[in-house]
Amino acid sequence: MSVAECFLDLTFIVDSSGSITEKGPENWNTSLQFVANVVRQFTIGPNNVQVAFVLFSHVATVEWNLVRYQDSTSLLNAILSVRYIASFTNLNDALYLTWSQVFAPGRGTRPNAVKAAVILTDGEDNIPAIGTPLTIQNATLCKNQGIRLIGVGVSDDVNRDRLMQIVSSSSEYYAVDDFNALPTIVAQLRPQHICFPTPATTTPAPPSPAPGY
């Protein structure tokens, strides 16, 4: 299988909360390098892989959509320049933006492309409150739209059970002890895995609710 055969719309949903640099001032750059290293495995372009970026802290923002960067050099430069915020962990809004904006019709997603999102976080979502059902609801809405949710949990502060509810299947969750261990899972997020996943039992999810907005 050639990497160029990977027809994929991919979004990175990246935690920019304060706990990241509290665990080490260099951790934000390490996070961005991890994203960049995953991207380097793909052929970037309108006929191959398109990449969007959703940043979340106390708020979530779409830093760029799927069609903003159509070559590897400009995309990698953008990834390595993403700002650090340092506040809370609003994964709820990040997932909402993923299904309602990034993958919404007319926003650049391609009908026949594989759709996936990689969530990178070092803690537990806490906006509007710890344990909010809205995060699970918006994850369900992503999955109902055919978006595979892949989770990368860094450190023991991550609520593994909660992330297992969010990701698309048990095989789509990767845990590392700290940010320095992120390079060990780059190869597991290669094109062959994301574009042509091994069938797995899906994580049980509640019925689709209203998004709560």
C-alpha cells in the first residue's frame, strides 16, 4: 500500500491547558513535534491527506480548516507555530467544533475520504464541569457522522475510562507516561493504521442527543 493511496481528512484536537507546562516547560513544543512527526508520515495534498487543527483550553478554536494548507511544508510550519494558551480543558467544545465546523458540509471535507480525529490530552475535561455529559454527547455526534476518534492520553492525570467512552474503539486509545514518550507511538499512527484500520469492537456510546448548544 502506497502512502499516496491514503485519502484522508484528518483533524488534530490538541489540549493547550495549563497542566501541560506545569509538568515541564518544554512539553508544549514536544506536543507540537509529536503532531508534526505524525503528519510527516503522510502525503499532504488535495488528492491525498488534508489536515485541520482544533486547539482547546478554556475555549476551543479551529486554528485552520482542512483546506487551508495543501502542502507538507506550509502545514508543518503552521503546526510548529501553534500558540500555547494555559488554562482549563474544554474538550467538550473541541469535539463540538469538530463535527459542526471542521467536518461540516462545504467546509472542505471530501465525501469519499476517511474521516478521523486524533485527540491529544494530558488531563480530564472540566468545562463546563468535570464529568459533563456534553463531552460524551459531542463525541457521539462525531462518531455518528463517521469521524473516527483516536485518543492519546499523556500522564496518570488522564481519566482513561472517560477517554475510552470518547474514542471509537478500544484499539483507538494510546497511553503514554509522559510527553517524552510520545515519539514511541508515532509509528502506530501511520497511514496504514489511520486510513485502513483493523476492525475492532466499537466503544459503547449513548444514543445521539442534542448537542447542548
